[in-house]
Amino acid sequence: MSKRAIFWIHVVVWLTCLFPLAWLIYSAVFGDLGADPTHTITFVTGITTIRLLVISLAITPLRRLTPRLSFLIKFRRELGLFAFFYASLHLLTYVGLYSYFDPQAMAADILKRRYITAGIAAWLVLLPLALTSTNWAVRKLGGKRWQALHRLVYLAAVLAVLHYWWQVKAGVLTPMGITIAVAVLFAARPVLSWWQRRKRTQVQQF
């Protein structure tokens, strides 16, 4: 794929990723965040985080399916960083608009409410991944250690899904779609690894 095409795809990715934030700002300015603005901000930032995590996790399986999609690797880093960005906004919404920057209230919530515990844990897992997303960090850590560290994104995805399930009311199945997507991505990883090994064996035998 040409550099020009890659550039425009980057533009589309940035515009798409920034759209939820732009919508929130627009809605806040014009008073259109609904009856519970804090809930709206929390939901939009949270669901955007999980969706971006899923999309970034889907890039590796897609690349393994066909070499034609190998260019997608160029967008995985920025998708992951945008996921962390929205996760941080999600956390700040809780810290500022729910806990009012009260450390004691936050500590009590983390110990008492499991969905908050899972959410904080997911953000803490994403933090070192965001901090080591630079080329300098890859060189400093070495390729293998860097890859091992960044596999923690799967743990972050699981914690994010648990955070979603544990905060909705019993019987509400809204998180089911994103849960299935994460489960499929987990299942696809070993299946595609086996398929690639089989292809390499067939080529060698030929």
C-alpha cells in the first residue's frame, strides 16, 4: 500500500477515534447530554475504551489471515493509545464527578465495589503498555520482552469486560456483544497460530 494511502487511513483513524470526544464536547456545550450527564460521559468513554481495545486486538488475527492486511499493524499502536486515552477519561470521570477527588471515598469504593476494582485494575494494566508504546521503549526492552509485556492487553480486555458486566443490573445483556468479540479474539489466537504452523510445514514439504 502506498504512503499516501497509509496517510489518509491514519487521518480516518484519528477522526474516527476523536469523534466520541467531539460528540461529548458538543453535547456538553449545547446541554444535550441527557438527564444524567455524568452517566452519559461515563458510558461513552467506557464503551469507547472497550471497542478500541477490541479493534486493536483484532489486528493481529486479521494480519495472520492474509498478508494483504499486514499494513494494519501501522495502526495498532495509535488505536491502543486512544483506548488508554479514553480509559483515562473514564477514570477521571469517576474520580472527579463521582468521588469528587476524595481519596477516602475512592479507597472505600475500590474495596467495596468489584466493578470499580476491575476498572482500576484494567487502567493500571494499560498504563505500562501506554508508557512503553514508543520505538525507544521497544529498543530498550528488546523485542521479546516488549511483546511479552504487551500481551497484558488481553488481561486488560478481560478486566474491562468484567468491569462492564459487574456494573450493569442483573438480567441486562448489553455487554454480551463485546464479550463475544473478546472471546472470539482469544479463541482465534491459538487457532491461527496452529494454521500458520501447518502452512509453513506444507511449504517446507513441498
